[in-house]
Amino acid sequence: MPLTGEPLALDLVNTRPRTPQGPVDLLADPEGLRSWLTLQRDRLPGLTEDEISALTPSDLSAVHAVRGHAAAAIERARRGERPPGAALRGLNRAQGAAPAVRELSWDGTSVTAATRRPGTPGARLTALLAEAVAALLTDPAITRVRGCEADDCVMLFLPAHPRRRWCSAARCGNRARVARYYRRHRPE
């Protein structure tokens, strides 16, 4: 089960967890992507269920590219270092493929504005994801992003509390506490 609930950019990067069987890619195929998108549904405006169902292997490759650029940029930026130029260019390209436009209309009594993105569902999806990465990279909180302290975990999180040490208290936190207990109570 993917770790969700962090900023969308981190949720995307966290789709490559390490399990006891080794590294796993939760977005390895279009079905995995669709499952993850279903979990993120409320954070991806403008994509319908039909469009999500119609995503192609080419769209999956584009999401993988955004995820790779995101991982590289976030890893450096969270340490206060300059992100790789290739990662920033890749994220900019993804956003530019389906730029957000405020479309004006008249509803009979006033002018309204709705954000629309032109392009295919895959281009719109990768633009939304790249935009989420851009929002995190430009947020001063980027330097507070941490890696989980569990030895076998590669997840990133943005702690709401400065003492948070694990991606999930129920997952890694509990395993760390159990291991610490057994080390203390192990017969010599």
C-alpha cells in the first residue's frame, strides 16, 4: 500500500518503496498508475475516471520521467543544494505541455474564471504532477523534508512536528520500537 497524505510531490516520489522483498515500483504498469491516481483523485482536478482509465503506456513513461526529475530535484533542494538543471528542465517541459489557463466566461450575472488545461489526459496529468513538484520546490518548507529514519525505508515526508522520525508511525515507527524492545530484552 502506498504512503499517501504527504504533499503530492512526495507521494509521487514515494511510489518506489523498499519492501522486505526489495525495491518495488507501485507505478510499474498502467494499472498501478490508475490505482495510485484513484487514491490521489481529490488532488488531481480536471481528470475524469474515463481519462484515467484511458491512460497509455506512453503516459506512464511520462509520469515516470516526472517522478525521476522530482526525486532528483527534491533530494538536492531539501539539503539546500541546487537541483540538477536537467531535472528542472524536465519539470518545466512537463508543465509546458499542458499549461494552466484561466478561462473566462459569463454565467448570466457575472464573469467567472475556471482553470483549464489543454492537451491529452496524459499531458494534463504530468503537468499537474510537475506543478505539484514545482510548488514543493519553491516552498521554504522544502528544507524540512526528511527521509524516514528506519534502516530499510526510503520514504520522504514533511513533518508537521519537529520530532517526527518515521514516514509512518504505524509502519516504520512500530517496527523500530519493536526492534528496540527486542534489543533491550534479548537474553545475553
